[in-house]
Amino acid sequence: FSAGPACALTIGNFDGVHRGHRALLKQLQDGAQERGLVSCVMTFEPHPKEFFSPEQAPPRILNLRDKLAAFADIGIDRVVVEHFNSAFARLTPEEFVSEIIIKQLNAKWILIGDDFCYGAKRAGNFASLKAAGEKYGFEVSSIHTVLENGERISSSALRNALANGDMDQATKLLGRPYGISGHVIHGQKLGRSLGFPTLNLAVANHLHHRRPACSGIFTAQVLGLEDKPLPAVASLGVRPTVEDQGRVLLETHILDYNADVYGKIITVELLEKIRDEAKYSDLDTLTKAIASDAAHARNYFQKKSYV
């Protein structure tokens, strides 16, 4: 692995790429430019908590594709996705500095939170990284925290907003509506037979995405099919009425739209939570519930003079 050009580096999970992350990344880009370095983000797959304790790991806000798309959108020069495995977890703080920061990344300036820990058993911290920088000739700075109404903008605050179905608060923290993207897959075609054809995205089929960051029925909009967002109603969760294997699916019915879009990559933005998922005794009751949700979504967009 060649080290490549000297870089300004930040390290983290960046789950959500929320406004706090964006402020940090702006600091990174500005500092990189001043120092004549390329901006570089190092992130992990899977999330270290998913590796060490998959059962206790928090749900992911963004999948890797959406996270990388956000970095590209911001204009980060280089993203390194480090495979977090037992070999990586065993690196001592000294090895992390010599093997990763110096040899692999050629970092000359590192911008991190003052609560940053690294190396096996999280033995390295901000002070030890600063000391290593003085020894090996790289600079270390700490970031300024971004506050919203006196509270830190954090991935956990964002997860709380999503879990509570507070999409307005989630949008505020993200600086954009919460969206999930993926390939449209073939579902059971049940929605079609009920009169509500849906676009299905498999959201969480790998081990460490057992549950989504939010679930329920939402007013939504779909990006990636036409040149403007399409109004929709979406269900995110485990489809309690028709499927018991607990597969997490995002099913979206676009209002007044019908086209074959299998295989396309779309983004579904969740704008407002209508209700929680519910299990219905029969398909007739389910159909009535979907019709009522679609009417609710239509009403939302009419108020926004959108449809």
C-alpha cells in the first residue's frame, strides 16, 4: 500500500455525516488547504462496536454507500475504509501511529476530538497522539464541538430523534432529510395486488445491521428517478403482517407513479412519521391501513403545495 501524497487526516465512524461531522470536515478541508495537503478521512467497516459487541451496537444511521456518497458530496479528497477486524483491533497505539498514520496514510496534520482513543484496548489518547506527533513530525489539533440549542450535535442525539420518530429534529441535526438509498429489488409483489405497488430496498440484511435506526410508516419522497423528488409513503421495518422472518425492508409507494425501476439506485427520504408498524389480522385491514397512510401523505404534500 503506497502512502500517497501527504494528507490532513481525521479518523472516526462518522455515522450519519450530520452537521457536527460536516463542521469538522470543513475545518479539515480549510486546514488542509492552508497546509498544502490533501484532505483524508479514515473510517471503519464494520463499526468497532459492531465488531466487539454486535448485540449491543447501536443501529446504523447510514449504510456505507450513503456515508461515502456524503464524503464525496462534501469534496473530501481521499477516504480510507479500514476493515475493522481482530488484527486491526490488536494494533498497539505505537503500531497504529507507525503503520497506519505514518506508513499507510502519510498524515502530516491530524484533526480529532479531544476524547479520541486509538490502539488495542483504546490505550492511546489525544495526549499520546500529540506526543507521537512531536516525535515523528506531524501536527495534532482538536476540533471545536458544534452545539444545537446548547447540546452537542452527535450521532447518539440523531439516533434518539430517529428512534422517537422526530423527523423534524433529525432533519435539523443532519442538515437535510434522513434518507436511505439502495437498489430496488423484487419483493413479494403483494403491494401490487393490493393496489399499492411498492419499490423495495433491502436495508439490513447483513449481520451488523439487524435493526434500522427508525421504523414505522412515513411520509417520504423518492430521489433518483425523475428530475424532482417524487411524493411517496414508505414503510420501514420488519413487515409484521406478511413476513415473520424479520427481514428489514424499506417499501415505498410513490403517489400516482408507475414505472419499472427494478435495479435502479434510489434514495428514499423520510419526512414525517405517520405511525408505528402494526400487525393486521388480514390483508383487507392491511389494505385499508395503507390507503389511509397514502391519504395522509397526499395531504402532507398538498399542504406543502407539492403535488
